[in-house]
Amino acid sequence: MNFTNTIKILLVAAFLTPISSQAQNLTSDSIDVFIKQKMHQKHIPALQLAIIHNNKIIKTTTYGTANLEYNIAATDKSIFSINSITKAFTGVAIMQLAEEGKLKITDPISMYLDSLPVAWQKITLQQVLTHTSGLPDILDEDEMVLGHGIEKLALKQVKALPMEFNRGEKFSYNQTGYVLLGQIINKLSGMHFTQFIEERQFKVAGMPLTRFGDSYDVIPNTAGAYRMTKMVDGQFTMNKTPGTAYIQFPLFFRTAAGILSTAGDMANWIIALKEGKLLKDKASIETLWKPAILNNGKIGGFNGLTNGYALGWPTVTRDEHPAVGPVGGGRSALFVYLKDDLSIVVLTNLMGGNPDQFIDEIAGYYIPDMHEANGFGLAPNLKKLRAQLLTKGFDKAVSVASYLKKRDTSFRLEENSLNTWGYQLLNQKKTSEALNIFKLNTILYPGSANAYDSYAEVLEIAGNKPEALTNYKKSIQLNPNNKNAAEQIRKLTSN
């Protein structure tokens, strides 16, 4: 048995027996290497990580720089904004009031709030929590709170706006409902919602460093906020030097976003929730984490990963290793794996760091079949293709895809899925395999400018500039507005 197989067996066994210290150390070291690579790749200044198994924190580590201006290293006491993960706390608060018999999530919000527009009155608490209400958004097109952040003025303005869609019709991320939830918590709890959440969650869970606030509050040990994007000719482009980001969350808005915490505190909160310290009834947690069903019988969420939304909690609804996964500001995320007794918290100070995109890969160090390199996350038909190519060779991608289609007429490979997989293979240093997948995409989708553009990009990386130039030209023929292809053609011809 080789070394790699030995480690895999040790890691798989970790969820059946107590993990050995040797395996834990090897796993921890591998995660450290992976995290540092991700931070370098994404230009993340600071990152905090906490991993929970068997309701115990088995790893907590802090990496990088909390303050770039003064070159202050991040520590385990550095405090990060969790942005919209705050909504998960609001969901717990509402369920705590439900357990006390003070409300039902199926109740219309008009049972608890006066002076609502007629179109709002039948909207339920559940629809508000799950962003299926159809309410107009209290944020403007620049993502600034209406009314200059003044509560009465903001509510007056948003109430004058039309509904965006019929309640329950679709998922549309919306902040207005969470402002209304804050008012309901204030009314039913007899205290301001910030105090209610502090008393009933922060203190109970053991979260001494967690608090409400924003960029304009003086917060000791804050990790701040940075962004890697700026506007150039009306387009967002990546900088190599991060800029400071300032975010304001008015007090009345802090049910939607406004909590700052540490990975260690957040881990304690997850443990307290799973141990019944925050919600006593197991059915309450099941309700909390159940994605909303739309009027058409489907679920809706942000994207293909966080594809559903429960009571303040985005859901990762899938057959293999399902999870609930609150995300915040493109900078922080936590995943609770519902069938694996594993939870992972990643907090960063980079808006655009998007740790939700690599949390599954961290989980793969404990559950090996979750590694991207092992095909985790691929669509079912892509998995069938991958299984055949591992045997027959990636250079047979076109013939294998044709064979699978003949065997099953419903077999179909999506263009975007193939494109994504190709880039995954490229990131895994499997350039030859990636080239074959991108080539397959151009054959299956000969009218796609993006398919040719991606294929050309990888050909250029592989050093095949003549073929890269040919495919960039095909891309620009299909889409004359493809600025990337035009720029690459200019560079290749000038050289």
C-alpha cells in the first residue's frame, strides 16, 4: 500500500473513529499549504479558519495581515465583519421567538407590524426570511440604504415602491424584509434586536469577541476590509494592490448585516446551535435549515453552489455532502455539512475573496471524495464522462462523448459546466486534459464565442500560439465585441 492510499484511509476513518494525532497533523499541515496558496492566488490579506468535528474545534488558525497600512499581523483575536452571515443569527432569533410561542413563521407580517402597504400584508415571515417575498429593496442601485440611512425616511421611500414580483414566485435577495424582522424582534422580545441577539446567542454560545458594528465604529483588533476591484472604463478589473473598503450598516439595518466576529467565536456558535443551547427543539433546527419551496415547486438561491435559501441560511442542496452555507460580503463563509459531522468557518478581510468557493476543498482533507481533483461537484453527466476518460484517455474526449450520447439520448454536456471543469483541470496543472475538454466544448458548441476564447487561452498557456491565434479569431468572428480576444490577437500578432 502506498503512502497516499494510507493517508486516504486514515482520513476516511476519522469519521468512524477518533482521528489519530499523526493523521490530524498531516491533514492540518496540508490545509495550511492549501490556504496559503489560496490567499496568494486571491490576494487575501488575512484569513481565519475554524474546523469543527464531533462538536469540538479540531483546528483554528489565523493567517496573514489584518492591517496593511501598518503591517499588523492577524491573530486569533482579530475581528472580521461577517456581513450577511448576520442573517443566520436573525433566523435563529426568529425561531427562538417561535419556540416561545410568540410567533409562527407562517404568520403574515401584518400580524405584528402596522401601517404596511396593502400589497405587503399577506407576506409571511417565512417568505421574508427566505427572500421570496417580492418586497422592493431598501438598498438603491449603488447598494446604499435608502433615505441616507435614516430609518423613518428609508421605510417611507421603500413603502412607496411597487412589489418586484408576486410573493413566493422566485428567490430575489432582499434587505427590506430583514429590517422588518428587526422591528418584529424588538416588539415581541421587549428589547432591541441587537440586545436580544447578544443576550440569547453571543453570551449563551460563548462569543466574547463578537459584537455589532461597521467601518465607522472604533473596534479593537479589527481586521478591517479591503477590496481588489476598481472601475476602469466602466468595467470592474482586478488590482494587484488592495484598497481599503468602508461599509456602513445603520443600526436598524443590522439584522441584515452588522455582526463582527472571529472564527473561534463562530465555531462556538455552531456548536451551541447543534447542541441545543440556542434552539431546544430539533424540529426548530430542521425548519431553520429547510430551503423555501417556490410556487413552481422548485428552490432558488444565489448560484449553482448555494442553490437554495432557508430561514436566513443559504443552502447547498445536493445529493452528496449537502450543507447549509451562510456567506457574507464575498469575504466570509461557513458551511455546516448536514450528513458529515463537519463544519468549517472561513473569515477574510477581502471583499471578493469568496471563501465559499473553496470551503468544499478544505472539507476534502477530511473527506477525500470531496476533493475537486476527485471529481466532486461535477454534474452527473460530467462524472460519467470523467469516469470513461480516466480509463480511455482524455484525448478520446470527442469519441467518448459521442458514445455516451448514442448509448443514452438524454445525455447532454452543458457548455458552462465543461468550461468550468476545464479551468479546474488547468488549476490542477493538468493542461493536456484541460485542452481536450476545451476542444470538446468547441465541437459541441461551435457557435459559442466563449468556448473558442477559453480554448485559445489554454492553447496560449500551453505554448501553442498559432492555434491560440486561430481560435481567438474564431471567437471574435462569433462575437466582434469580445475585447479579450481582440487584445490577445493584438499581443500575439505584435510578437
